[in-house]
Amino acid sequence: MRTLPLLGPVALTLAAAAVLPCAAPALARGDSVRLDVGDAPGGHVRAQASWADDRTPVSDGFDGTLAATAPDGRSAGPWQLVGLPDWPGTYTTREALPAGHWRISVGCAQPAPGRGERELDVEAVSFGVGSAEPSSVLPLTAAARRPAHESTDEATTWAAVGTATAAVLLVTTGLWLRRRPRW
């Protein structure tokens, strides 16, 4: 009995098993993200990200930016959108827009493409008596303070674990088949 012909199908099965976890998150929710631009307390524009097909909040693996232009030619951004603590699917910027009328554009590439626009009037920030910063600025979570390239979502982690496991199994199977006596 020769086991060498089985190596091809085994390797193909293991490779498919390693790739499938990468595709599963994108297939689970749909192919686009809906981005709605909200208010701008303290000049920090908020955007709500939800899946276009079922409107559930996008909270894992979100990578979005905001840019703004004013009628007088001023522009701001692109700025990275970061998650608000305890507000699933709600994102804002660390930077604040100055007072004025702005055309806001938000977009994301991950976990799926999405885009949104809105014209918005941003009010001047008012500081309370004895306050060094506006009270409307919410603290950011530890994940939001991380640079975007350092963040990861659960699907990416499991895809990496699956790929590593498949690679170890493939190498082990190959070594086992080479050491077996041929009849």
C-alpha cells in the first residue's frame, strides 16, 4: 500500500481549512458597511457604523477615517476614527473640528467597504468655569488609543492560529510519510 498519493488531497484539505477562517467574517455579515454621520460634541464628529444588510453595529476590525471641507476652502483630515467606550459601532476622532459649517466624509475599508457624508454645523467649544477641557469629550478605550496597525480582531487571531496549525500538521504529515517504509 502506497501512502504517497494521499499526500496531495491531505495537503489541499489542510490548506483549505487554513484559508476558510479568513473568509468567514466577511461572509457572515454582508459586503458593505453603512456609515451615518451624527453630531459633533466639542468638535468631535461621531459616526455610526452598521452592517448594511441587517443594521447591527460594526464593532470588530473597524478601520475608518474622517475628512472634512468647509465652504471657505479649509480642510481637515483624514483622521482615524476610534471607538467610543460603551457605544458599540460608534466612532469619533481624537482631533476636534473648529467651529463652522463642514461637509463631513467618512469611509472605511475594513471589515468591509463603507462610505457616508453629511453637512454639519460645528459649534464653538465652550469651557466650563475652572475646566481645562470640554466636558463633552469622552475618554477613549485602551483599544482606541492603540495605533490602527496594532489593533486586531478575533477573526484575524483565529485565522492566524488556524494557519499555523495547518502548517504544523502539513509538515508533520510530510515527515511521517517520508519516514514510513514503502512496501
